[in-house]
Amino acid sequence: MKLIVIGIQGAGKSTQGNLLHEKLGVPYLSTGHIFRQIAKEHTPLGRYIKEVMNAGYLIPDKKTLEIVSEYLHRPEYEKGYILDGFPRTPAQAEAFENGIDKVVYLRVSDKEALWRLAYRSGANGETREDETLAAIKKRIELFHKFTEPVLEFYRKKGVLIEIDGEQSIEEIHKEITQKLQ
Ligand code: AMP
């Protein structure tokens, strides 16, 4: 099963992605996580990615496609995956024709996402370096500009599942699994 989870930052993608991983036994892969790992490397690429991420901007499509395709060719992703954070632009979606079964869109308002993120950083006591308010706002702005057309792309293909992401974690998980059947 090849799934994509889409939503603004704070929509609950990694929570739901991990629950789906447990339920379906398919590996979960987040491009944000991949890029955060690369950003730790003391290399020109690492430093570049760190700078782009901390500003909330997107990594260029060519680089993103190169890195994602390298990962997805690994044997552990042969039978499927749950992909979070990719594709994020129409160019990425068009270049990525990988027999996707379903795309789950977790719909949450900007206001709700900002509340959740403010609570998240306060609640667990650790702030991620790329989670400043300015970077989060930029990411939300870029979501509307570049990722909403990606939703349209998958809607036209008839594979988009839309979920009200403002319900409880359990309700959302239940709705996703029902709609996947
Ligand atoms: P996320 O954890 O998904 O919010 O991603 C954090 C950051 O990683 C983003 O702000 C981008 O800088 C970068 N990133 C993650 N996925 C992508 C993608 N598909 N295309 C471009 N940049 C990405």
C-alpha cells in the first residue's frame, strides 16, 4: 500500500502516519525528518538544507526528488510506504508517478494549527530549531501556495481522501481506516 499524508504543519500528519504504520505494517517516511537528519551533517549540503529549513522555505524540487527517490529505492520501501511531507509542489507531484493508492488530506485551519504548535513546543519543553513562529507562518503560506494545487492534482485522479483534522486523534484514525477500505 502506497499512501501519502498531506496537511499543514500541526495537522497531525506524523501522529496519524505512525498510527497507520502500526495498523497496516507499512513503513512511515517523513521528508521533514530526512531533511532534518541531513541538516545535522557538517557538509555544504547539510549547511544549505539547515538554512532553508530554518527559514521555513522549501528545498528545491530537483534536490528533493533526488533524495526521496534514493530513499524509496531502498528494499524496505519495496512493498509500500506512508509518505509524509512529499509531494509538496505540483512539480514534485507530476514527477512522482509511483502508483499511489490513496492521498490522505488532514484538513485543519491555520488558526488551529498555530494553537497546536504553540502548545506542542510549550508542552514537551523542547523547541525544534526550524519551529520558530516566522518559519511556521512561512510554511503555512507556502502550503496554500504550492501544496493546495497538489491536492487538486490528486482530487482529479480520484485518490484524495479528505478528513476533518480537528477531531480527536482516535476519531481521525478511525475515519481514515474506514475511508481506506
Ligand atoms: P516538515 O517537517 O514536513 O514540515 O518539513 C520541514 C522542512 O523540510 C520544510 O519546511 C522544508 O524546508 C523541508 N521539506 C520537507 N519536505 C519537503 C518537500 N517535499 N519539498 C521541499 N522541502 C521539503
